Amino acid sequence: MHIEPGLVAGAKIALSYATAAGAATYAVKRTWETLRQSGLASLALRSAATTALVFTFFEILPHYPVGVSEVHFILGSTLFLIFGAAPAAIGLALGVLIQGLFFAPFDLPQYGMNVTTLLVPLYVLQALAKKIIAPDTPYVDLRYGQALALSTAYQGGVVAWVAFWALYGQGFTADNLASVVTFGGAYMLVVIVEPLADLGMLALAKALRGLRGSGLLEPRLYDAG
């Protein structure tokens, strides 16, 4: 996924267990809230969809090694808007786990770092959404500027965490700093694509209003909170 094998090693890797545990604890809280609001069937369906999509993003869509890691199309803000925060968090965690278990076992030691890197920016995105999207605005009516802000927040968070792990593991050497900068610059190019993906998926959802109330999608997609 994101954190290359050996980037953080030895006793230092223990920090990733602590950060992943914190991210997972918050995910459990959000999952419980979603379960109470939407029910088990809706949560399960949306989580299955996000897990399949995350696996597709990481394993099938193009991804390129750049600097300290790889550039992927994660589309975290798209998952959040279409399926909700808790299903997005579950899908990100399970999608990366499935990839590691069956296709990239060398990534498993980095699982704690990868989960932290993917989930914490999602929570930041969720908090930002509450600030920039009016309570009476359903997600299908988002403007480009709002989609761009959400995408930038998520991708910027991913880049920040990858940079943290790289510097924490390898220090502030010239080569490591150059690799971090190279990765960050390449990754932020994803910001050009993701808002368009968000708006495209929202437009599709708007055209498929028959799914409203079906439990397959995030309720806020059609109904203002």
C-alpha cells in the first residue's frame, strides 16, 4: 500500500500499533452510531461495497512507486460522500488487510501504519465536511469548491502521515527528505482527479434517486441532516 517495507523497523514500529488502535477505536464509535441510525443490513452492504472498491483502488487501478512510497487513487472523499464515514473506514481497513493477506504479505508488518495513514485523514475530512457543508445541503448538491476542499484535506492528510512515518523511521537525511518531497508532490496531483470523481459520482447518485432510502448509500447523500 503506502508504507514501504523497512521504512520503519525494529522497536519504532510499536508506535504504529498505538496510532492504529486509536484510529480503530474511533472507527468502532462511528460504526456503532451508524448501526443505531441505519441498521445492520445497511451498514453491512455499504461496508462490503467500500471494501471491494478499496481493494480495486489499490490492487487493480494504476499505482506507481514514487519516492518513499506509491501513488494510488484512494478516492477517500468519494467513499465518504457516497457511503458514509463508518463504511468508508471499514472498507479502507479491510481492503488493505485483504490485499496484504492474499496479494502482498510483505505489507502486513506495515498494516498499523497504513491503517493510521488512511483513517485519520478520513476523520479530518469528516470534521471539515461539517464546517463547509451547510446542514440543509444534501451531498448530491455539493459544489466543485467543496469537493476540492474535501479531497485536498484527505490527500494532504495521507501525504502528511507518509512523510511522518518516513522521517520517523529514516530520519532527516538529505536523501530521505528528497524522497518525501518527491512523493508528496506526485501524490498531490491526485487532487486534480478526485474532485472530478466526487462530482461525477454525486451526479450519478442524483440521477439514481430511486436508491434514496434503500440503505445502499449514505442517507445524507439525498437528505440534509
